[in-house]
Amino acid sequence: MLSAYCGAVSAACGSGAGIAYMLGSDRRTIDETIVNTIANVSGIVCDAQSRPCAAKIASSVDAAIMGFCMAQKHRTFGGGEGIVKDTLEKTISSVGQLGRDGMRETDIEILKIMVS
């Protein structure tokens, strides 16, 4: 099923959080890793094509690793920067809103482009 919001971004957030956790990071660093990843690559759209998808996965994971490196130094994007809010939970809610509501028209346009 096509969704204009790229699921690889969400998966990369989980991967970044897992890397941070496995390396013994505290909750703050894990949260900041997720926020940094979302801030960086949340605008990637899904076009349901395997080769571009592989590149989007690689880009998203790279963003998660960079987000973790930033978070280790407690350098993170803050509320009001893009879709980032003042808490992780609110930021994740923003991603949900983006995927659910904000991408409705994008879904239609991507399908038009793919079938033309």
C-alpha cells in the first residue's frame, strides 16, 4: 500500500534508538536521537519503488546515526524547528499528523505521477 510518508523514516528512528540503547545511552540521548532523525528526514515521501526505496532506507539510517552522534553531545533540534515540538511525544504526534492528514493530497499526486 502506498503512503506518501516514508515508513523507512520511522524504522530508522527505531534503529537509531536501538543503537543508542545498546551503547548504554540514557533516556535523554535516546529521545534526542529520535527527534534529530525526525527533524532531518521526515519529509521523505514514499513512491513504492524498490530501488529508490533502498536509497531512502540508507538515507534514513544514515540520518539516524548522525542524529545519535549529535545526541551524544546533547545537540538536538528544539521545539519550533520544523515539525519538532517541545517534547518527543508531541514530535511523534506531529509525524502522525503529517502522515495521516498532511499527505492526503500528496498520495493522490504521487499516484497520478506514477500512472502517467
